[in-house]
Amino acid sequence: MEVIARETIKPSSPTPSHLEIYPLSFIDHLCPPNYIPLIFFYQNQSIQPDINGETSTIFKLCKERTKMLKESLSQILSMYYPFAGRVKDQVSIECNDEGVIFIVTHMKQKLSEILKDPSEEFLNPLFPDEMHWKKPATGSHGSFLAVQVNHFECGGTAISVCLSHKVAEASSLCHFVKDWASITTKSSQVTLPHFNGASLFPMADLPIFPETEAEKSKPNMVSKRFLLDATNTKSLMNIAITQGVENPTREHVVGALIYKSAVSSLRSKFSKGQNQLTTYLNVALDLRAGLIPPQPEKSVGNLVWGFAVPSPNSAEEEEEELHELVRKTQKGLSEFWDTYENGFGKEHMMKILEVLKGKGASSENNNEVVVFNVTSWCGIGMYEADFGWGKPVWVTTCGCPPKKDVALLMDAKDGEGIEVLVSMEEQDMALLEANVELLQYASINPGVVA
């Protein structure tokens, strides 16, 4: 990989003075600052090397694309102005238009080689300074957003974006990329995003906590990508339906399968030792549609929370069937909204914090407690980002989220299958990869069909 350019892109127009201090919401405050990464792969649909294999025309095309992307990025940053700011203190951002990291590379290989073998070894260098899932720098160098545009020998392009979780989550990042693409192509009118998190979940006089530490605590954590195609996701949904589950979603059935398989793997490990294992399933939830009143899809910030699936799965119990886990997930979701239907007031926040304090993994009295987290990035339109050379052939993330025992769900290109990135300790992952039930439905890190 050759780094062609590295610079800072600033908003095309200054942030108005009344918006210079951006307050963080209570949920923003609780989130770690680590970068959330996404990468969008695009085939070259514009031009091919000439008959002699000369690529000068492709290099010219890449140069034109880079210029266009820089200009449109500057424009979109004026709309997403907190992204170009810097940390002021633990509860606010100074929207000082310092700008974002922008890196351009030339990859001395073809895009098809990456898609054929999408391993971390090949994907990691495609992210800005390989900072995905890590913390931004401190001080004036601490850009909330980092972008890397990778040009391949064949004329294909991969655009990677990393956004600090302190500012927003994956849904917000995806809307940002889609709006950036729309400004690049001038294909549609871009509506202003809503920065309303602090009004929905104000800090008020809630306590200020030390910054969340989310770096990997153990060096032996690994991540693996699993693909469940449309046929297999439908098969899982049908299994749930035949057992009386009403309206199961793709995310719930796939999340249940991953959790069930992980629990089975963990149990096999603990059955050989003295400790007993108790597991909980925690499911992340996008709050936008369920709040009263419902919030716009393009509400930017951390509008997410987690709910626990009722009933822990302990070593003394029978392993739960897929449909039972899906039904419990639906019940947990329903109970969550019943409890907080009147909003997230201070009392609710404090109660939730008390629950969180007791939900960490622990070992006590020969009892190992594991909280397995399932987060879905499905349905947020990742494959809609068209910068003028077609929709992406693949959108993914890479590496280990800064937490073990996590499953991250993303749409496959057809919108029906689901890709899952699972993060576990290495010995646990080896057991998961050998799980017979999981392998009936999922393939491990297959190549991508463009």
C-alpha cells in the first residue's frame, strides 16, 4: 500500500456561533470514545486498462474521484458539524471546525483479490492508520472522524470511515456516508440531520462518570465473520414460526442462533472445570422509532440502549431451543418499552445504571457469569451509498469490537441474508467455529461475490 496523501478536511462553511458548544446526551456520556468502523467497496464501472495494460487513465480517474470526494466531504461536514469538532470536556464537544482526517492510498492489487479472501490481514490496512475500534488521539489531533480512500490497481475503490462512539453510533455514521454520497453526485436534496440527543437524554444533574475504558482487555481476543444467506435466515424464521412464534425478525432468529451456539460452546469448556457457568443475552435496541414522540431516522447521536432477555441460562438448565430464545427476546423487548413508555427520566436512568453495575462478567463462588451482547446494524441502508460509480458490492467492518462475547449483525448485499462478526476469546471461538448447529446455517468468512 502506498499512501498518496494525508490531510485534514474542514467544513466548507464555519459553524454558527450559537452551535459552537455541542452538549452530549447522557447516553453519549456513557459510550466509549473508540472508533466505529465501516468500509464500502466499489467496483470500477467507468473504465478499464487499455489493450496494453496501461493504467494511467485509471490513475487519472482516481485523482478526479479523490478531488470530488474531498469537496463533497467538506460540504457535508458543515451539516454534521460536531464530527469536525474536538472534545471540550466529558459532557460537551467544541464545534471548532478543526476538521477530520483524510487519507488517500494506492493499493497495488486488485479489488477482486480482497473480495476473494476478505481476511483481517488484507482489510486492516484499508482503515485510517488501522485505528478501527481504537481510541482517537487526544487534544487537537483527536479527530472524531477519520476517512481513508483506497484506490485499487483495477480502478475499484474502498472508502473506510471511522467515527468516535462518543459522538454517535453506526446508524448515524451510515446516514452521514449516504448524505456524503448524495452531495457528491448531486443526485438528491440532502435534508439536515437532527442533533437532538441531549434534549431527549439530558445530563442535567446526573452523575459524571470516568471515561469508559473499552480497549481490549485480553490479547487473545479474536473476531470471525459468519454469513447466513437468505435461504438460511428464512429457514430459521420458519422454525420459529412453526413453534408458535409470531412475526420473528431476521435479526432475532440469527441473534438467537449465535447466542445459543456460543452458550453451547462455553458450556463444553466449563464442563471440564470446577466453575459453573451462567449466561445472559443482552440485545441492543435502536430507540428512535419507539420513543414518544418517535424520532426521525436521521437523529444523530447514540440513540441506543440494551435490554436483557428474561431468565438467565445456567448450567443446571436444559439448553434452550431457538424458538424459546426468540420468544424471550420478543418478551424482553416488549417489557422494555412497557417499563419506559413514559420516557427516560432521571429515576429511570439511575435504575438502569444500578442494573448495569451488576451485569458485568464475573467469577464468584465458582460461578462464572457471561453477558453475551448482540447488536444489529441491519436495516440502516448501508448499500444505498452511491458516490457515482454504482452501489457498493460489499459493506462490512473489521476486527474485534472492544469487548468480548459480542455478535454484530449486518445486512448482506441482498438485504435478506445476514453477516455476523463475532468477537470472543480465541479458545472460545475455536469451539464456536466447530459448533455443528451453527455450521448448518452459517459459512465462515466466505469470499464476496461482486
